[in-house]
Amino acid sequence: MTAPGGGGRDTRSPERVVVDLAIRLVLLGLFTYLTFVLIRPFLPIAIWASILTVALYPVFAWLRARLGGNGVAAAALLTIAGLAVVFGPAAVLTSSLVVSLDHMVLGIKAGTLTLSSLPDSVTALPLIGEALHRLSTLATANLTDLLAQYGGRLLAPGAWLLALAIDVAESFAAFAVSVVVAGFLYLAGPKLARRVNEAALRVAGPRGADFVDLTGATIRNVARGVIGVAVLQALLVGVGLIVADVPHAGLLTLAVLVLATIQVGILPIVVPLIIWFWLTREPTAALLFTLYMAPAGTIDSPLKPMVMGKGLATPVPVIFVGVLGGTIAYGLPGLFLGPMILALAYELVSFWLQDEPRPPDDA
């Protein structure tokens, strides 16, 4: 009897062939599982590093050309700039957040923390006017009683915000490490791209390269349309809050950045701020604040479709649904994984629905 894989005719029985194949598949599956367990802690960093490399490689290529073809210097400069972008705003916002929380804790311990009362005109607001005025009066007179009555209701949102802040902090840490890893991937970019194209060719045939190009274009467009617009909105709102001397501007700016990034939108922050400004400040100042904050809060609506759909055959609604669904399913990395998966699925379905060339009638 010829040994398996040794050449010649295989004289094994069908039952033996099935058993050998099952054993090989089980061993292969076990090996794959053990490999996944080993690399799972590093998957977030690998995903972010890959996303950054694809999104910023055009910038790296432009910088390398300006430096006379010195790829190492270009990668180093881009890595340093990326770390500055990550840790610069994060340090400022964290410092402001710590100061705000420290002030609140000291005020609660000393019993000196008070809230500004709303004017009597707030009662003219429909539906919520009376409730707001009563709540404001209670908060101004005795904040302790207010916390005793409504503190339980505030615990659930507070716990959610704390969990969200922890998740954002962990994402910042993973993102910082990914920036460094991406610095090495820039240099190996062409070689990695060839490997990916070869794998796509074996999996998807001649259209494999098109799918790879679509993935890269989707990542770059989402990076500009989601992250870029979120940073722009946070910058505009933060400047407006600082100029208007709004308390806890750093904490509010951080909330704007997070909500804009995860696609919740910043209107839940901007609208209450505008209402508060009209209730507590002079009409002229409130009008100027409204004229500035209203466009800053809605600037994402025209910008995102323009940026995310640029150069892509995939419809913008597909990309936008992918961003929302990916964020819900996978967290912050889902911002890119979601639209990338949906764009590929859309192209696959479109290719499948295309009419096949019909043979001649006499065939």
C-alpha cells in the first residue's frame, strides 16, 4: 500500500481517507485557534496600525519625495507628528477635565458647590419651563437635597459616561502604540501591498486587486470624513466655548470630540449650551453665540457626504450605514471596518447581479 503523499496510486479505503482528512482539519483548526489566542491581545493595535498606514501612506509618499527619497526620515517625522496629534489635545483636554472634576469634588466636600439659578422667564418655556424652574430653585437653595432626590437617576448616565471615558482612554493608548507601529509599516508598504494583492488574487480572482483598491480608498475617505470632521467640529466648538468663557470648556470639548467620532452627533451638547446661554447671558451675546455654534454643530452634515463619497463608486448611504453599524458592533475600529466590509459586500453583490454574456443562438 502506498503511503499518503508518497506518489503512486492511493490504495487507502474511502473510510480511511475521510478519517485522515478529519484529523488534518481538526489539527489545522486547533492550530488556527491557538494562533488566534496568541495574537488576540494585539489585534486592536494591528487593526489601527493597518488603518493608519493605508490612510496616511499618500502623506508619507509626498513627504518622502520632499526629503529626497529618504523613507526613514519621512516615517520618523510622520510618527512624531502623529504622536503629537494624539498626546497634544489629549493632554490639554485631560488637564482641563482633572481641574473641573477637582473643583467639583472640593466644592462637594466643603459644601460650597452651588449652581447658578435660572431666571424666572424660564417658566414661559412650554412643557419643561415649570420643571426647570423648580429644579433650578431647589439646586440653588440646597444642592444636597437635590442630590438626595435625583442622585439615583444620575447614577446610570454617570456610570455610562465613566465606562465610555475608560473605553476612550484605552483606545487612545492603543492608538498611540499603533502610531509607532505604523511608522515601521510605511517603509514596508510596497512589499505588503504586493502580498495583499497576491492573496486577493488567489481568493477573488482577477477582481481581487480592485477589491484591495476599494478597501484602501474607503479607509482614506472615512478617515477624512469621520475623524477629520470630528476634529474640526471639536476645534470650532472648543474655540467658541473658550472665547465665550463657558465653564468646563475642556470637558465639553472632549465630549464633542467623542460624540462626533462615534457618530452620535454634537447637537445634544450644542443645543443645551445655546439654551443655557439665552437664559443666563445678555441677548446680544446669546445671539452671537448662537450664530457661531449653530453652524459649528451642523457642519458635519454637508461635509461628510462630500468627503466620504469622493472617488468611490459605492453610494454614500452604504458608507454611512457602515460607519454607524461598525461603531455599534466593533467600537472605534468599527468606524473603518464597518464601511470597508459594507463597501466590499456592495461591490460583490453588484458584480453578482451583472448580466452574464449570453452565448449566440446557434451555440
